[in-house]
Amino acid sequence: MSLDAAHCYEVVKARDPRYDGLFFVGVSTTGVYCRPVCRVRTPGRDRCSYYPNAASAEAAGFRPCLRCRPELAPGGAPVDAGHRLAGAAVARIDAGALGQGSVEDLAAELGISSRQLHRVVEAEYGVSPLALAQTRRLLLAKQLLTDTSLRVIDVAFASGFNSVRQFNRLFREQYRLSPLSLRRKPGHVADGEILLKLGYRPPLAWQPLINFLAGRSGIGTEKVTGQSYSRTVRLGSHRGFIVAEPLAPGLLGVRVAPSLLPVLPELRARLRRLFDLDANPTVIDPFLRRHPELRPRVDTLSGLRVPGAFNGFELALRAVLGQQVTVKAATTIYGRFVSVFGSRVETPDPEVDRIAPDASDLANASLQQIIDRGLTRRRAETVLAVSRAVAEGALKLDPPVDFVAVRAALQELPGIGPWTAEYVAMRALGDPDAFPHSDLGLLNALSLDKPAKLLALAEAWRPFRAYAALHLWHGYAAGG
């Protein structure tokens, strides 16, 4: 990213880990330089200077911060690679990687030894991978005990424990409480559904978010009814549905089918990405309001999130089908793919009972089967190329990933250009600065005739160009 002082300061205020390692901030009053994610009190704007690497910060007379440890920031050195590995490992632990698998399994997935995994996680977080996993499991169990009527045995296994005895012992040791002491009568949840509560930083423009998601879904996969958003879900061999709606400011309630109980940690991680619940609108919105072309849009729709993706391949398929056609046309074609290559699942709502196809469903299809859904031969070849790359493991479209590497890998496939790569980076990969600057809707929203003009204008919106794009799309659709 450009080391524009105004842009860098916004990243420092947000402490966004997605920008860790892209620059360092020197603080004149302390003589220390930090990573942009440092947890010390944010210094004043006039006390900060910015450097592309640690060497240039030290050449300017700054010494490394002892708290955030600049030597652990992502970069090219071996210790930097360790930081990236630790972040990827923790993301997988949050999604339940150590629930059924071992530390050795996780290390093999990341391409390192278990000893190296222990080392990098402890260096970055101060605890072992197993200790991190145990804390995640206990906190999830605490929530389920408080908010659901699940049996203790179901709570234990849903949270990733291997036995009730292990769960009871660890819960008592850690919290000095009996699991049953947290039990209270939950709110009404029908037919054994699980109530999962997800916190976020208000405000949240919920209605625009779910309308965007459902407006680009396939037939029978997603639905909006008032403030309620429903969708079908497939995680491995587990299939079911979720229904999400706001409970209170800062709290989203998600009713989860009992069939998804075994994959609850991974489901929770994916839902947070789908709804962009880790965004900080108290930093993003004020930053975007500084720009005259964005200010009225942000004032109209504060708390707007970037709609994510429950499944990266699902989003990539939808993006390919949306190349150079209207949203309505792409949605129609995507619905055909759901009908032919997807499957059914039992749900309480007969209007939401279709599972979208995954990469393996399409990788085994013939080219003619793809063409018959209403695509040109060239577009069909792109669909097959993406499907096979994901199915074979050559292309990973679910975080944690390297934004730059995945963009490059996508554009090596036939028929994938910058627009598709940026759109996938924005929604599937979670890159807050992704920006499909050739998008016709974005150009029309600002009455611009050339993508180069939009790209130049948007330089000032970094590092939150993805959020700017959503505001422009919404404003243009609303006629503003």
C-alpha cells in the first residue's frame, strides 16, 4: 500500500491485522517504532511517521517496540514467515481444527513440523496451540450452556471436547464452576435448533447486507423475510440451515439446525466472515466521510459491511457467471447451476431447501453440461478451470490466505481477469482494500468514463476501498 500518512494513520487507529507488515509507524515522543497492530494507546497523528520496513525505521533513529515486537511482523525473513504461520494456525484453531484433529495434523496441513508450529504460536501469542484451542472450546461451551437447552454431553462434543469427563474437569479447573450452574432457560428456539449469538461492533447496516446476499443467491439457497436471513449450509458431510436476525445492538442471533452441531466452531467462523462481523465501523465510517464523493452515502448508510462468502468457491462461481452481464442475468444462470448440480436438504422452509454445488460437483461435469446452463464455450471453460483448481487443492479460496498470491493464481486461469480477482478478494478472501475498479456500476455511480480515473480517485480511499465500493453500489442502486 502507499505510505500516505493519512491512510497509514487510519490503519493504526483500526489496528487491522490485515495490514500488519506492510509498514511500520515511528512515534516521535517515545523514539519507538511499532507494527500497525500494536495495542498501546494510539499516539497522536502529528507524532507518527511511517516506514516501509524495519530497517528504514531504525535508520531514522527509532528502536523496536518491546510490546508488539516488530521482528514478528509479516515479511520476507524466516521469523516473518513464522508470524504468518501463527496467524493461519490460529484461524484454523478458531474454526475447530484441533477438535477432531491433532497438532500434528494441523502442522501437516500448514506444511510444517509440529515442533515449528508450537514455536511460532508460542512466540506470537504466548501460549501453546492446545492452550488456545482449549480456551476457544471452553468459551463456546460456556455460551452454549447459557443460551441453549442442549444436553451437557452435546455441549461438550459440539465445543470440540473428546469426552464429557474431560469437559467437566477442564471447565471446573478453569472457571471454578460446574457446567450446570450456568444453565438457564433459553429463549424459544424451535425443534431442537441451536441459538448461536455473535457479537459485533455497532452500527450494522443489516438490511442492506442481507438483501445484497440474497439478491445474488441461487434458487432455494438463501432468503430474506423482513430482518431474517436464511440459507442452507454444507460443511463437509454435514448439511443444514441457519436463520440469522439481530437480537440487540451489538448482538446477532443465529438459529442453527441440529445437524450442524458437530461443525459448530467452523460454522461460527464462517458466519462471522459472511456478515463481516469483525469490521470496525467506528473507524471505517469516519474515514470514508472525509471524502466528499462518499460522505453523503456514508451518512445515509452507516455501518455498511462488505458481504462475505460462506464458501469461497460458491462466491467464485457466482463471480465468473457475473462477468459482463447484469446482476439479474447472473442470478438466473447461477440458479440453473444450483438446480442441476446442487442437492436438497430438509429444512422448515420449503423455499430454502437447496444446497449450492461445490467444486467437486462441477469438476466432474462435462463441458457441454456447463454450456447447457446458458454459457458460452469460453465462459464454460473458465467455470471448469476454477472448479478443478479448487477441487484439486491447487487454489484455496477460503481464509486464511495470501491476498496477493490468490489474486495471481486466479488470473492464471483462463477467463479470469482483474475484475473477477478483485471481486473474489473483496468478498471471499476478506481483503478490505480490494477494489474492482473496472466495474460498470462503480463508474456510473460517480459518472466516470474510464476505469483509470476511478482507480486514481480511489487511491485516497485506501485502505478501505472495498467498503467504499459497497457504498457506491448501494447508492447507485438507490438512485443516489
